[in-house]
Amino acid sequence: MNRSVDVHQHLWSPALVEELRRRRRPPYLDGWVLHLDGEPPYPVDPADHDLAGRAAREDGLVLLSLSSPLGIESLVPDQSRRLLDAWHGFADDLPADYGLWAAPGLVEPDLDDLATVLKNDRVHGLQVPATALATPSALEALASVLATAEQADLPVLVHPGPADATTGHVELPGWWPALTSYVAQQSAAWHSWHVAGRSLLPKLRIAFVALAGLAPLHHERLAQRGGSFGAIDRHVYYETSSYGTQAIDAMSRVVGVDPLVNGSDRPYAEPIDPALEPGLGEALSRAIFVANPHHLLTGGDR
């Protein structure tokens, strides 16, 4: 694989939009206004979910994520099924340079159905909300779902889930969940994996969105409080969305360059342009944009 990869973008299919509009309680769309339990109403730009317009802006492989803050994965099966079917059906309508992450139903998960979804050539792995990995015991409860991806030799992407209900206050700025609840969720999920993940799932490749909330940078505090950072796990990856050269450099000093993978979170953030980021350089850019994502997705050599 010599082309660049963006492992984390969002784009809703027409079928998913229609299913969200059918609903009358969160998560739902009223026209193009999104309603969630933990956040204020959010006006969605329809252009953000225009596949043809988005595809014209891309260069390389783009992987699409279900928006886990919607909380679809945690709905009871009779509510989640139509939404998840709409999401997974999108795989067959994507152009050649797009793929997607599958999403599981977390209430009474149907592992056989999930295994079938993961066999689709346009599905490159499984995404789970960080809220489902909030503690080591929660991770243990989720292990059978994660093992479905491990058995398929596909990676898992850990993405922020629904924001805390307290973040829905109208007086808070719009960026509040992304800088508080989402970061905390990613950090908790990483620490849960650090404690229990590898013993449960010895071969799983797993990536944490948003540099895992910068959790590895707290390794000194971890040691001071009785924990141990240990050896670098070569199958744990850190996606870069919403961070730039300073955070990427700091992470590389702790975990190295090999685990860092490019993701943008478009349309909620813009991709890094390596040509405009003087701190990256050609070798680091190739690692983050090409070699490391290839290893995450396939397990092949960097």
C-alpha cells in the first residue's frame, strides 16, 4: 500500500439520515438539526454528508466511522437494528477509495451477524465507543465483541461515545464535549486496555482516536501512583485527529513513531496537510500517512 490513508472520517448515508429522521427521541434528526441527550441541538451542514462532494476533496483511502456520540450502539436491539443496517449497507454504495468501520450493537450483541458484516471487502475493521471500555471490567464484558474482529484479523478503532449529560448546558461553548468528555473517555478506555486488554485479546490490533486523549503522556504520573507503563505494545495505535505537530511529537517521544496513524475526523476537523506542517518532515509523514495505517489495517510489514 503506497497511498495515504485517513482512518477516521464521518459521512452519513441517505439511508442512515432517513432512519434518524424517523425517530422521535435522541438520537434523531429534525430536518438537519441533530438532537442528542448529552449535547445541545446541532445544526448539520448537508454538504458534510454529500458523498460526491466529499470524494472530490480526497486523495487516498478514506475510512468512514459511525458517529459513536450518537449512542446508536447502546440502543436496545429493536431500536438499533435499522440504524446499524443502514450504516452497514452503506459499504456497498461507496466509491473505490472509501471503506468503513463496522459498528456493533452492544445490547445483546449478535456476534454471528457482526462476523458476517466484517467479511464485506469494504469493511476494514470494527469501531467501538470508548464508553464501552470505561473500566477494565467493562472491557472484559466487551471482549467477545472485540474478539470477533480479532478472529477476522481486522483492527478495532476506539472512538468517543456519547457526551456526559452535564455537557448539554446551553451556556457551554460548542467545543466543550470534544475537550472534556471525549478526551476523558479516550483516556479511560486506554487505561482499561493497558490494565486488561492484551491478556484478553493477545492478537488484536487496536487504535485509539485523538491520541487516546494523550493518556500515554501521563506515564510518569502513572508510575508515581502505583502503576507501570511497561513495554510498548506494537499493536496499539494512536490516531491523530485534531492534534498537530506538538502533540504528535510529544507522543512519539513516549510510544515511538510506528504506532501513530493519520486520521482527520472530517467534517468536524480538517486533515493535516504534511506540506504545511514543518515539524513533520518527509519520513515521519510517510510513516503516519502510509506505512503505519497499512500495518494497522493489515498487520503487514511497515
